[in-house]
Amino acid sequence: MVNKAIKLYLTSEPCLALPDFSKPFAVCSDASKLALVAVLVQEDETGFLHPIAFASRKLSKVETKFAVVELETMAIVFAFLAVIV
């Protein structure tokens, strides 16, 4: 129930927005011991960061053993590859 409510919030207005190509974009990334996550965001006139696109992937069994700094670096690379491709 909670997951459904969060998904609905993230994919509806005013949270989710269409990109405005005249404004800059930002890429946010994060890593946990389970997955990598990336969000392409864009700031509106009020300073609110609207998500434009989401990407995530589960870590492999080997990757779950990586150090935090390696996981965070992987998340950054994953985020930019997800946005570019």
C-alpha cells in the first residue's frame, strides 16, 4: 500500500515534470548494498527539484561485497550512462 502511494506520488504532478530544455539538469545518484539508483532532476522557479526520469538496477552477488566508496562511484557512472543512453 505504501509503495503504491509513493509510486503514484512520484509519477504524478506536481512531482513529475516534463523536461524544459532551456533550463539546466542535475543528476542524483545513490547506492546501497542492494542496488544503484539514478534520478534526472530539474529545478523549477520555486527551487523544487522535479524528477524527470528514474533508473535503477540490482547489484550482482559479487557487487554486494564492494566497499561503500566503490558502490557510490558505480552509482555515479551508472547515473550518467543511464542519462546519456
